[in-house]
Amino acid sequence: MSIKKLFAAATVTATVVAAPGVFAAEGTGWDYSQMTSAVDFSTITTGVLAVAGILAGVYAGIKGARIVLGFLRS
């Protein structure tokens, strides 16, 4: 099967799969509030910020070590 035929088949398949969802959507859009209202992102945010803080400390330590080693070498 050539690349053009494979691309055409994939395009047709994607169109057939996506078309019902496009036509089913109303003008107001989908309402995900029932799913998203039960999720609490505060713990996830705290975890991400904690990891970012640890990484910032590690990178600052590496940079400081390079500066000190640079002073010792010269």
C-alpha cells in the first residue's frame, strides 16, 4: 500500500470517527462540570510545587559547586 493511499485511508477513518461528535455538539458546548467539580487539584498543585522547589535547590547547588570549583581551579 502506498503512502498516499495509507494517508487517504487514515484521513477518511478520522473523518468518519470524528464526524458524529462534531454534529452531536450543541452550540453551547459540552458540560464537564459534573466530572471536574469532584476533582480537587490542590494536592496535585502542592506536589508539583514541592518537586519544583526540590529541583530548584538541586540546580542551585550544582551551580554553586561549579562556581566554587571554578574559583579553586584558577
